[in-house]
Amino acid sequence: MAEQEGQVIVVENVDSWNDHFQKGKDSNKLVVVDFTASWCGPCRFISPIFADLAKKMPHVIFLKVDVDELSSVAEKWSIEAMPTFLFLKEGELVEKVVGADKDKLILTVEKHAAPVTVA
């Protein structure tokens, strides 16, 4: 799958997860991970909002992980409910949003996506 800025990257295997995780860590970009499941109604509700954020914020890396396909990754990050959004900077968890809360998701992305300015 071709990677482009401004889109949600669907992570389909552990190698791909490790690759994208490392890229985010090395780039100092905010990485927002949507832990989702195909059977999850609230996940389907929030998915287009997540995709819209990705279009509006090409300087942020947006990843989507299906917990049934990548259970080892979900377990590593202690994902217990879907959807769960993790906000990572330099490989570290800076915030977590659980549930399909559109406003909270948008506010949290905006809060962490602000570029760090060095005086």
C-alpha cells in the first residue's frame, strides 16, 4: 500500500506496526493510533471523523490497528475497549482517549499536534 501524508494508514501486521512506530519515534511527529474492531459499532461511527482529521493534519501520523488482527500489539498497549486512541510522541504514550467521543478526539489531536516552538 502506498503511503501518503494526510491519510489513515491501516496497519495489518506486526512488522508494519514496528516500522510505523519507529518512523513516528524518529520523526518526532505525533502518532495517533486508532485501536478498532470490525464488529464495533462506535468504531464505525468515529472512523470517518478520524479519516477527516488525517486529511486536515498531514503533519500527524494516523494509524489504524484492528485488535482482532493484531492482538499482540493491542495487548502490549493494554487496550481493553474499542475504540481506543493512543497519542504517542517519541515512542511514549502522552494521552489515551477511550470511546467514540468526537469532540474529545479532535481536542486531544489538536492539543498534541501543535508544533513545539523553540525560542
